[in-house]
Amino acid sequence: MNICRNCNVIVYDDTDVCPLCHSVLDEMTPEEMNSPVVGNGAPYPDVRKRTKRLHFVMRLILFLFIIAEIGLIVINRFATPYFWWSGISGIAMIYIYLSMIYWINHDAGYAAKIGLQLILTMTFLLGIDYFTGMTGWSLKWAIPGVILFGDAIVFFLMMLNRQHWYSYTLLLLLIAICSIAIISLYFTGKITNVVLPVTCTAVTGIYLLGTIIFGDREITRELKRRFHV
């Protein structure tokens, strides 16, 4: 256990450099070892225990999900072989597990996390539609609704963080790509009812166009920063 004389914090990790000021650490004296805190400083926490605990919990959840899904598949096979509802439960478990991993363990910003959550949600809805007969309700109503919900989220995030509103530009571009993908299904004959797909594409397009026109300089700077162009 070492101490930083500059920051006056105790460091439990196995390191010789202070994580705050990067100064060389000193070994603690016996008197300091017996004291819960040094001076007015507070001990620097050992995050490894929390990380190990989280990894164990996630592995336990994955193990339980796999065992549960195997059991559901067996039940489905012998009880209701004409309707594979276990596929829906499997997709739901994958959706929950991936969401938990990304939100708990990943250090990305809110825009990246929300973008992934929207993609996972659309995939989840498409999977449910597939295992219930693929009638197309996910493409005609559910996924366009998620896209409109994503537009609303981006709008509120930009309003709440007006100084850095341009940081959500990539999220808006992702939503626009999803809108184009949905409306393109109409021209390929995959869907017939295009009321909501056209609505979500129009709303996203107008929103993106307004953002580009009125935020030209900020958006250009953000794209250069993200893509190094």
C-alpha cells in the first residue's frame, strides 16, 4: 500500500505512480498504515474487486440464460412443436444480455450506447416477427416507430446539451441510414403499407437536413474529429 504525498491519497493498486498526478508514490509508514485516512485525504479505491465482481455476475447471468434457453427449447420441442416460441425467449435473453454488457462495461458515450440500443431493439422486434410467422408488422410499424422514438431522443439530447449538440450528429446519421433501409424495402416489394416508414424517413430527413444547414461549421468539425478527414 503506497501513498501520494502530492495528492495525499492512499493507493491500493499494485502501482508505483499516482493515478491522479502521475507522481512517484511513497511507501506508507506503520503509523500511516494504522490510520484509516491520511491527513485530510481519502483512500483511493481499488476498482479491481468491483470489476471482478461485475465480470462474475455477467458470466453467471450468461450461464443461467444458456441453461434456461436449453430447457425452454426442450419444453418447446415436446409441448408445442408447431410454434417455436423458445426462439422469442432466446432473442429476448440475447437482447437483455448484450444491453447489460454494453451499458455496464463499455466506456462509450451516451450517443454510442443509445445507437446500439436502437439497433438491438430493431433486431429484437424483427426476430419476434420472424418466429411468429413473419407477417411484416415489425417492418411496417414497430421498427419505424423505434426510428421515430430515436429522432425524439436525439432532439431532447440536443436540447439538454446545447453546447455540444453536434456530438449527437453520428447518432442522427445512424437513424437516417435505418430510415433509408426501411423505405427501400417498399421498392423491393418486401412491404406494402408504407405510411409509418414514409413518415419516419421524412421526419428523419427533415431533421438531418435542418441540422446540416443550421449547424454547418459544428457538424463539419465533428465529422473531421470522428473520421479524421
